[in-house]
Amino acid sequence: MPGIDEDIMRELMHRCTDDLYASPHVAAAIVRRQRHRRLRRRALGVAVAGAAAGTAVAVVASAPGTARPAQNNGSATASGQAGQTTIRLTAAQKSLYKLSDAAAKTGRPGGRYVTLTEKQDSADRTSVLDGLTGDVWTYQRGAGIPSELPVARHDSPTTAQFDAMPAETASLRALLLKQAKEEQAEAIARQRKDMKRAGQKGVVQQPKLTDDDFVFDQATTLLWNPLVGPQLRSALYKVLADTPGVRVNSHARDDLGRAAVEISRTATSTGIVDQTFENPKNGAVLETAFSYQDGTKGFDLYLSVTSSNRVPPNPYQR
């Protein structure tokens, strides 16, 4: 998509000279922010054979001779006798499993072309995703930006590719970790190449993110995409319930005042705080927000999701 590398370069140039290096947290912030501005990513490594059935699990599960894996950072407890094991979830995990249950019961939009309208910082944006090909149309309105971007071919996973991803928690976590690491390495390599082409001596240092940082980032990024089906969306909330450091406020409100479940986490090495606000009724994303150590903040407010069998025209052109 034209303009992406230029945007990153402009931000980097504010922080890099011939003698200065971008710090890891700044590099991560730039890459992270750009990922929020882009569609929630190409299908890197989503060719997974088969999809496991995803069903919500009760808050407290008990079965003879079996135990569901303890969630989160070891805070779940196991007790029982005569071959029975009870797993108790934290309050945060209970909220995430409720979201998982709600998402599993909510179908995806029915038309081939799914339209997402959002407000991103100072701009209005409408993204149209082709569920069959992954092509994306982007319309926008704001100061100093074009009203329409060239069609980004195959910029999103298709519905079929999403449906091929595993719904079993451990397998899905492993795939998300693989995707996130590949995307981070690709983004850093691209920025290094662009800076070299521009004759700059500054470098982009890859931050030392943990596996849990990567998984949280990738899971919340995929939740944004309206092409994600109910089984995968449900499974993503289970992965978040199993990720250490995740904080949940089940009585939050987004910046439009809508009732929401807030899910947040602070990246271990960068200090970047990521927040995502979910609709408690269906597990859909209402808003994502993020703040950096230097006080910079950004947000995406999701306003509506519709679908049709034709590509809709640019709503910002009269």
C-alpha cells in the first residue's frame, strides 16, 4: 500500500540522525502504530491444515480424570480427590471466557465485501475487505490525506484462511507467535533497507519483546479484522486468557461511552500500553488504543460493520 514506508520513515527521521540511533521502544512504537494503521496483516503462515472445533468452556470445569490446562500466569488453582480436578479461573479469565462464549454465538457478516467504518485519531476511515481474495479498499477523510488509496491486493487473510487457523488454544498460540515474529522481523528489515537507500546511518534496533508480548499483540490485532469467524474469535479470547500480564476491566466504556470490556497489557521491554475495548454482547472490537512512554497516544474507534455483494463507493466523495 503506497505511503506506508514513507510514513514510518518520516517518524524515524525525527528520531534518527547520522550519529543517533532509534531506541528499541521508539522502533517498536513506530512499527506497532503502523500496524494499527494498516489492515490487520497479510496471511503469513496461516496455511494450517484443518480447524479444530472451538467451543466456550465453563468458568469452573470439573471432569473425572481430566483437567483443562491452568490459565494465565499460574493463578488458577487445582483441587479435588479421587481422580477429579477442578480448575478455578481468575476474575480476568472469567471475563475473557464470557467474551469467548459471546463471540462463539455471533456469526460473521454474510456478504462477500465487509465494510468497516472507523475514526482513527483525526481521520475518518472506511475499509472494505473482500472475504474471497483479501483485497482491501481504503477510503478516508482528513487533513492532508488522499480520499482513497490504491487497492491493496491480498492485504488481509481471506475468510477461508481465517477458518483454516486452529481453534485449539495451544496450537493457535504457537501460530500467533510465529506470525508475529515473522511480521516484526519483516518490518524491521524493511525499515533498515529504506534507511540505507536514503543514505541514513541510523539503524532500527529490534526491541526484545517476549513471547507473551508477541502473542498479545497478534491476538488483539486479529480480533480487529471483521472477517474473523466466530470459532477463531472465540479461540483468540481463550489465548488472551492464557497470556500472563493481561488486565481486564469488565465495566469499562470506550471513548464514545459504549459499554465495553477493556483488555490491556504493558509490553515488557518497551513500556507500550495496548488497550482493546470489546462489545460484551458479541465479542466485537469497539476501540483499540495505545500509549507510549513519551506520552504519545493513538486510538481507533470502530463505528460500524456492514456487508454487501458489491464494492461500495467512497462515502467521503460527493
